[in-house]
Amino acid sequence: MIFADKLILLRKKSGLTQEELAEKMDVTRQSVSKWESMQSLPDLDKIIKLADMFNVSVDYLVKDEIENPEIITGLKGYHKPNAIVDDGKKRNENYANETGAYNREKVQKELKPLSIDDAHEYLDAMRFMAKRVSVAVLLFIISPSFMIFLSGLEEYPQYAEYANLGIGAGLIVVLLLVVVGLMILFSNYGKAERFSYIKEESFNLKDDTVDMVISHKGAYQPSKVRGVSIGVALLVMSPASIFLATMLNADDGFFMLGMVCVTLIFVGIGVFFLIRSLMVDDAFKRLLKEGEFEKGYTQRNKVYAIFSTSYWMIVVAGFLLYSFRAYAWDRSWIIFAVAGVLYVPFNLIVSAIIKRYDIMK
């Protein structure tokens, strides 16, 4: 059992919250959270203080092979003569003095220390990548718009002969926008690869780095709220153009297709703001190991990512298969709209399956 698990066990057995333990240790709650998530280890004096507080030995806290507290110190609530308790404290101090950094060195060899400069570089890279990814997704979403709009030429007899030409031109635009979007995404690969150790959570934040990240995260929150608010507002308002066309009883199919294009543009811009805002926020959470990046959620996120990626790969494959076989590019876009609606119940089902797997395990 590692130090983090032992600390969680002792804290819960003592009926203490992270805030209460932090108060007793004269540290912040974030420090306790980092200890329990193995982002960092407490200083030598803090280890001794923890051992004395919980009436266990330093050996028990820092040696993974020791699963149970030593009898001479016991657990909190077991009262022994002062001489025995003092002897236990003396042993803790002697052990700490002899071993120096105990197994801190072992842990830090496994986890790469992340300095302030490293964290700054990572956050700057994620801001840059968030802009590029959001642009790529925007291009993917609006790519069918030109083709959908030109397909309406067949509504007018005088332009009907140009309808197929319009659809062909629209298809070229779709492919160009998709290719540009893919090139943008692939260009991010090298930059993301440099920080693979952060994605794998194989890093250790220094105290001053944590303070910097927390400070920058707080400063970023107004921008995040603004971006998410704009994104959600645009997504909610996106069907308004189609509703307007319906209210006007527009019999002109060309006009209705134009409103569909406007809807796609609204959706694309809304998703652009959401991705740009939430990717940066996720970068802060990943460094601090908060939320979905907290210890215990990593494996669940990986499984969820597999389901989610598989879902959209099947959707894209179905879209291309139907479009090429039926040559129905002017209406096959509806597949993505239906997939977006079905993604909500799909999400719920996958989450339930993952939670059940966790419970069974």
C-alpha cells in the first residue's frame, strides 16, 4: 500500500476531512489533496507530524511493503502509556533522520518534476492547440453548407441544369474544408507529443508551480464562463433560422436550405467557443488533477474515450457510405444531426456501463 492510500485510510478512520487535516497540519487543503493523489509528498517534518498525529510509525507511512501500523504506536484512539508513545515518536524521528528523504526520492524518480516554466509552456501550448482544434471542428461542421445551399438550384427550372454542377462544386468545398481541418489537427500532434508525460499523469508539481497554476486558473475563469455562455447561447439559438422559415410559411425550398446553412454556421461557431474555452480549462484541471483528471477517474476516461471515438467513427463511415452509394450529398448531412441527438442517450448508457463495471470490479 502506497503512502497516498495509507494517508486516505488513516484520515477517514480518524473521521477527518481534507480541510480538517490541513488545518491540523498547518497546510492548505490543496496540499493534502496533492499528497492523497500522489502529485507530491509532504516534507520530512510533515511526515513526522502525520505519524505522531495518527499514532503510527514513519516506517508504516513510507514503506509500501508494510501494510499494517506497528503495534508500538497503534491507531488513533488507542491510548498507551506516555513512555511508549514517546518511544514511538523518538523512533519516528530517528528513522527520519537516518533515511533523510525516505522514499521521496523513489517516487520523484518515477514522476517527472514539473517546474513553473514547464507548466507555463504546457498552458501556452494548450491555448494555442485549443484555438486550432476549435477552428478545425468549425470547418468540419460548416463544410456541407455550401453544397446544401447549391443543391437548392434544382428548385428553379432555369437553373436545374446547374444543380448537379453545384452539388459537385459543393462536394469539392466539403473535401477541401475537411482536408484543411485534418491538416490543422495533425499539425498539433507534435506539440501534444512533447507533453505526453502530462497526459499520462507521470509528473509531480512543485508547491510554487501549484500556486502559479491555481492563480492562472482563477484568472482564466471569467474568460471560460464568457466563452461557454456564448457557445451555449449560439447552440440554443441555432434552430431559430429554421423556425423563422417555418413561421413565414416559406415554400421556397432554396430559402429553407439557406436557413439550414445558417443553422450549421451557428452550431459551428457555438462549438468553436465551447472547445476553445473548455480545452484550456481542462489543461488547468489536468495539471492540478481535478475533476475528471482526479485519481481514480483516469481509467474510466480512457474507456469512455474508446466508446466515444468508436461512435463517431461509425457515424462518419455511415455518412460516407450512404452519400457515395446513394449519391445523396444534399440530404445525407441529416445523419450528423440525428447522431448528435442520439449521442446524449448513448452517453448516458456508456456512463452507466462504466459505473457498473467499476462497481463490479
